[in-house]
Amino acid sequence: MIIRDATADDAEAACAVLRASISELCLADHRGSPDILARWLANKTPQNVAAWADGRGRSLLVAVEDDVILAVGGLAHPGEITLNYVSPRGRFRGISSALLAELERRAAALGARDVALLSTETAHRFYLARGYADVGVPAGKFGTAASYPMSKTLATAP
């Protein structure tokens, strides 16, 4: 598996990963509600994903294995993780952890001392296990029951 910057040519496949991850893996968040899913997926279009790959104040990364995109991660520069979604076929293989580590490295290289994100219910324990802490009151997003504001201080080089 390699993690690299996404290009506009990755938009269709990356969008499919985002949509499948949300639809199939985030059931604890959307609870099968068509209304919540519609709101959450509304901006997950190939056109938007291509725009997110433009590198202007943000990074869009993809984890690729055998020319197949298995995960998509986003970073608003310098230190806000905006996306970290894995495809159903890539789940429980360490891909999300590797992508998160690369997003954190990118943030540190851009001068961030801390990274922030808004976690789903599904991913909340994942982030807690990787050193993130809750930093605010959970609030619903897209109609979900809870989205967790979280933060982590990045390790500094000796």
C-alpha cells in the first residue's frame, strides 16, 4: 500500500470510497436514515473531490493498493483533518491508521503543533486510541446523534 496525494483523476474512485464508507460503515451515525445519508453524502461528488485535490490550502491523500483506492484522507492546512474514510474492503487492515499518521506528518511539516478533527460516533474510539482527546461538547452533524470535536498535540522532533 502507498499513500500519495490525490489528483483530479482519482475523483471518481475516491468519491466511491467516501460514499461506501459512510453508507456501509457509519451505521452507528446515520442509523439507516435516508435523510441523514442524503445530507451527509450531498457534497461527496466527483466534482467536489476533484476540487479538494487542488492543493490550495488543503491536502487530499489516498491510500492505494494494486491501483485501487482503499482510503481517502483530507487536511485543511495546517492542522485540521477533514476526512479519514476507508472502503469497506480495506477495513481492519491498518489503512486508516497509516493514513492518519500521514495526515499528522503533513500537518507537522506545515507547522501545526496540534491537529483537530470532528469524529463520527463510529470512529470515536479509533481516535481516542491514537491519542486524540475530546475538546468540546458532541453535537450532531448532518442529523447524526453526535459528532465529537477532538484534538491531539503532535510530537515534536528532538
